[in-house]
Amino acid sequence: MTALSLTLGYVPGGTPAKWARIWAERHREVPLHLHAVTAADAAAAVRAGTVDVALLRLPADTSGLAVIPLYEETTVVVVPTDHLLTAVDAITAADLDDEPVLLPLDDVLSWAEAPGVPVDHRPETTEDAIELVAAGMGALIVPQSLARLYHRKDLTYRPITDAPTCPVVLAFPEGQQPELVEEFIGIVRGRKPDSSRGRAESAPKRTAREKTLAKQAARAAAGKVARDPGRPKRGRR
């Protein structure tokens, strides 16, 4: 990373495109680099300085980091399109009680009492697990953004209404932040361009007396122009 650039890390399923677009509009001279990171490595990448800020999911080891909560992701179950669960628009955890469920090694959910019967084989990644769902090996419980990221025509998903949500946060090192990081935080928080930190403050409002004096001066100046002897006079006919 150079002094005149900012690097944003984001986990699979993260969607930083809106912030990147706004950044490009406001800071054309300072590139924003997008850096994909795994869920397991996202927080460590911030601590190591590989990225300046990161979009990541909790739970994660955020020691030494400050976090700004962004939103809560809905938890869904991914199943084949011809699965019985697709007969309804949403399900409950109880609907999965006897269902074989895949648990990838990079699982990002913190659901101690997740429903279903765990499949003995644990795929390496969520993407690998999606392939096994398509092969009929079992269902997969994930945040909705991952279900969308790995979408296939032969698979679909349904929200689990009583499942815990998955918090998504913006993480950055604790302590005083560089100006570029503060600018990015402002964009994430929806701060308008004219209120961004680091910009010049607007002129203070004038008092009522100052406004009155300004009006009097303006009227006096206007009268002086009207009485200016240097202006040509019209002769009488």
C-alpha cells in the first residue's frame, strides 16, 4: 500500500461496490484497492496492515481492532430445486431436524445448536459444499450472501426464520486513524461530501446586528451610485 491509496479487504459474499463507486467519485486522485480475503484471515489482514480496513463477518477475533456494525445477514438453507423444503417460502429450524447437513471447514456461522444431522465428510470450503448439495449429499446452512454468491440453476435457498443472523462489520485498527481511513468510514456511514471530515469548515453564520449593518451599507452604496455627479443627466425637452 502506498501513502496515496487505500486498500479495502472483503470476505466472500461481501459487497463493497457501492462504497467503491462513491469513493471513486469523491477521490479520483486516490485509488481504492479491493482485496478479497478469506473469512478466517480477514481480521488478521487488518492487524498485519495487508489491508487498511475490512468488511468481515462476526464472530471473528477482532482484538486490536475497532468495528462498526453494518447490518445483519439472514441465515438460509441451500437445497436442490426439487427438494421438499422448496414448497414453502420460509422454514423453521425444526424443519431441518432429520435433514443431512453439510458443515464446511470454513463455516462462518456461530450456531451451537444448528439443526439437522451433520454429514461425516466435511468439505474444505463453502464452495465445495455447494457442489455436494447439488450432488444430493445434504443441505447447507449459510448467510444469504453466500447462497447468492455460489448460485446455481439447480439449487435454491430458503430463509430460516428462527435462525441467528450473521453480523457484518467494518473493521480497522484501534486508535487514531489516517485521514483516508476516516474518509472511508464517513462514506460507509453515509456522510455527505460537504460534511466529510478533513474538509474546510463553512463560514460562521452572521449575527443579526452584522446582517443589519451589511444591509445598511448596501443601501448606502446604492444611494451613492444614484447621486453620482459623474453620471450624465438627461436634458429637459
